[in-house]
Amino acid sequence: MSIEAALTRLGQEPLTEAGLREHVWPLFSRVLERSKQEIYLANHSLGRPLDRAADDVAAAMDAWYRDMDGAWGPWLAVREQQRALTARLLRAPRPDTIIPKTSAGQGLRAVLNALEAPLRVLSTEGEFDSLDFILRAYRERGRVALSLAAAGSDGRFRTEELIAALRSGKGAQLLVLSSVMFRTAQVIDGLRELIQAAHAAGTMVLLDLYHHAGVLPVDLAALGAEFAVGGSYKYLRGGPGACWLYVRPDRLERLRTLDTGWFAKKDLFAYRRPDPPQYAPGGDAWLESTPPVLGPYQAIAGLEFTLAIGVERLRAYSLAQQAKLVGLLAAQGVQAAGARADHGAFVTVKHPRAAELSGALAKRGVNSDARSDMLRLCPDLLNTEDELARAARALTEAAAALG
């Protein structure tokens, strides 16, 4: 059954386990085979793909076998489809503001290499390693002067402290910030106000939306950030390599990145070599060299599914599942955080031996992960209430065994 037909039968009512089991789960029959082996609660890390994703990737290969270099026609058409669907999801002003990338880090580098060095950058100590490592590497080479805002004693980042940092000293030229923190699932509050404060201080903004897109509604046009990065690896069920950089329309024309290549040329297949280089119009000027073609095919089914079912409905069901899991753990004496408006899609359990705890859970058939002292557990619409109850018991047993 197609995604459209399945979700039409599901209807527009709030999501329920019974409705999902009947209408949605058949779209995931291949990955649900693993439910017989483990309880998968790492949906915040690597999302579970739809059955159709394999068919889409096979279609990319079929075009290659059948058409050889003629396959570039369908390959590039699917890339444009990915851009259009992502723009819809993010409420970006137009599809060409979405620049396909293989990683969020590649998007950050494209921005850094479009701005003059040395660049004053403000970020936080809570950013994911991929962006954090790039910023530190650029600092090491003298390409950026990097300031990192620390979390409070409760592990949370405060908008007012970030605004104060923007206004202090010489000020930053670029703010790099996750809208949802990868370790704690904290949703940064007052994001629009923070971006306005950054602009008032003369600071551009790059948002990391990896733990936001597909989990919480986002409106990039309304937020006004110059840049954003994210991808389909997690909640959008598109696997590795299906990422993107968003560039606000006015910056598409005013900036040129050194992370470029011949796909960014005007009249791509004319093979002329004008000096100075002539760029393609709009967002295509931010493309690079010959692109990988499977990433967009991986991403299409997950994007279509997320848009069709609706982020708001997914969020409501996620909060209900988180509340169930947090309650089950509390009943067994385990304190967990989640199920709040200021929390992303996963539940966290603070534990000094979180990585060992995750390993102990794996031996009990529960797939989770840990970041520093945080165990992360993410139910999604393929998890049952029974699985959450069994996972809570396994976690209680594993924590007791670790002492």
C-alpha cells in the first residue's frame, strides 16, 4: 500500500496505537521484523526506514543499469524533489534555499568558508560533536575566534545568557546553536527573540535543526535565521548522507562559498570557463561538485510520510509515549526527564555510568544509547505500550545491577 493510501485510511484523528498498528505499521514491515529481537528505543539516533525506501534506492540503481549516463535526468529530478519536500517541512521561502549536503558538518563548513576569516563565532558547549569539532578545528587554524557558552548548574542553556554574550565585548559575527540539544533534549526557548537579539547585535545565526525537524514544527521564514543545517538520519527516516543546508534568500545572492564545484556553475553543461567564475542562479550557486545521488532517494519516503501524517500529530503522540515511559520508570523508582513542551523527542535518565547502563540494556534486548552521563530513550510510533513497560523493567533491573 502506498503512503498516501495508508494515511488516508488512518484519517486525521489523534494517533492511537490501534490505528497505527492497522494502517501505518504495514509500511514498516521489514524493519518491524527486528521487534521480535529487540525493543528499539534509539529512534532519536538512527530512524527506522519505511519499506518503500528500499524500492526508491532500487529505482535509482535501475535507472543507472537501464540508462547509464541518461540516469542523471531522474537522479537530479529526485534531488529537486528532496529540496521541495524539505522546504515544505521547514517552511522555507522556496525550494532552492535548501542545499543538499551529505552531512550537517558539510553545511557548516560551507557557511564558514563563505565568510571572511578570522570570524568571531559564539556557540555553546552543548553542540553535537560534528559541528563542535569543526569549530574547534577552524579555531586551531586561526580561521575563527570561538567563544563557547556553558550550561547552568542544571545542565540547561539560558536564552538570556546567550543574548548577554552576544552583546558583550566585540560581539560575535555568527551564532551557531542547536534548537534542541542532543544530549539533554532541551528545547531552546524564545528562539525567535534570540535571533532578533542576534540581528540587533549584528550577528548572523546558524541553527542546527537535527533534533527539531520532524519532531517540532519549524518555520524558517518566520524565524529569520540566515542559515540552518539538518538531515534525515534521525526522525525523518532517511538514513546517512541525506542532509541539507538552508541559506536565507538574501544570503544566497550576497555570499559565495569556497566549498564549491562545477555543479554551482552557470550553464552547467556548457563547459565554458569565464573569469571571474559565473555562478548558477539562487541556491544552485551553493552546490558543489558531482553530487552523490542515493541520499535524495533514501530521504523521499520519510519526508513524504512525515508531511502526510503531520508533525503536530507526531509531536502529540511522542509526548504521550514519553509520559507513559516516564511514568513507568517513576513507578519503579527511576527518575527520567521528558514529556514536556521544553523537551524534544527523547527521554533522558541521568546516570554516572550511562554508557554501561546502555550496554546492560542491550543485553536485555533494549536498544538505547548514552551521551556523557545521559541515557537516551526515544519511543516512536512503531513502539507499543507493552514494549515501553518491558523497557522500563529492563532499565530498573540494569540500574540495580550496576549499583
